[in-house]
Amino acid sequence: MRAKSLRTSTIRGASLSASLDKKILSFLDNDAQESFTKQCSEMKKTPTLQVISKLLKSKKNEAGILVPICSINNRPSLLFTVRARHLNSHAGEISFPGGKKDSNDQSVVEAALRETQEEISLSRDMVNVFATLGPFSSRRTDVTITAVIAFVGELNLESLKINQNEVSEIFTVPIADLVPEHNSRYTQFRNGWRMPVFLSKPYHIWGITANITDGVLSMIPPLKYKQKFLFKGSYLQNSFVRDKGQHSTSR
């Protein structure tokens, strides 16, 4: 009886995932451009991003990272990279493709597209930019980061050529798999910041990448995802998380 119950549960779960995948793809095909643009504009006015904007006024460098929403065998997914382990900063960390804006880039969007093509050979012609979200930043760098949300359609990962000088690996995670409570947690820090963590496979997603992922998920209506990245303190409190020992982890 137990084996039958498990099989029934598995079939029901697969059916629900397939239904959700169809709703996400329908949203991406029809309403995403207008919806993301509106929601990104509204999110920039939230207390969390307003606080980050104040904290980043002194940071002079800019970077654009691409959030590639793609379809893998008809499953809407997010594409991530694993940074090369020999890099001087953020070595081996999970990230989105992208990088610093240089003197030839007209905007952070152009920087994100250029860096993505250099890192994983994803052609600009394949990228349909929806909107930009930010600012974001890491306490370890003097860079203001803008997330460029885009749809790249059906994607074959084997067709992408990785620049091993910058990236060691690329992988995707189905969007629907990031939403369930058992796949996500958040860390509440005493200085007011609450940061999400996604327990995805093959890698857990944390840090800025998780914060951006969290924001994107909250803007996809079929998911009904409640954002976890929040700031609930005084903006004059520690600008970012400085003491990682002062926190509690929860669902």
C-alpha cells in the first residue's frame, strides 16, 4: 500500500509541475514584457531596494548580469554559471552570467549581453530583454549590480561553449522546482537583512544570486511566490551582513 501511495504521490506531483510549467510558458510568451517592466519599476520603490540604493551611492563601478529564463525540454528554467575556481574574486561561486561595464558599453544591459556572450557564447540575437532590476551589491566588492531579466527560449546547453577562463560550468534549474517550501530557506540576520537560500540541485543558490532569483520568482504570477529577500532595520545599521554568526535560519 505504501509503494502504491508513493507512486500516486509522484504522479500527482509530476502532473502539477507540468500544469505549472504550461502556465509559466504562457506567461512568458504573452504577458512577460509588460508585467516584468511594471513590477521591476514597482520593486525599485520598495524599502529593501531603496535602502540598497542609499548604501551604494559611493560605489562608482557598475556591472550588468543576465538572468536567462529559458526552456529546457519545454520546462521553463533559470540558467546559472559556476565561476572558475582560479578567479581572484567569487571563485567557484554560483552566479548568473555577466560582468563589469567597460568604457565601450553604452549601458549595463549591453555589458550583461557582451559578458554573457564572452562567458558562455549565448548570442545576443537569442536574448529578448524584458526589464532591469536593481540595484544589488556584495559587501566584498565596490560594484553596483543591475539584473537584466531576459527570455532566451528553448535552449540546448550542449550548444553553448564555455569560456573556461571565467566559467567552469553551466546548469539550469526548473523554475517550478525553486518554489516549494522544502527547496527554499531564508537566513534572518540581526542587522535587519533577510536573505534567501535555494536548496536546488546540483548546487545550492545563495548570496546575491539567490536575492535576484527570489525577486524574479516573485514577479511570475503563476508561481504565487512570496519574496524572502527583505530589510527590516534602520538603514544606518550594518550596511550589509557583516557578522554571519548573528543569524537564524528558517523556512
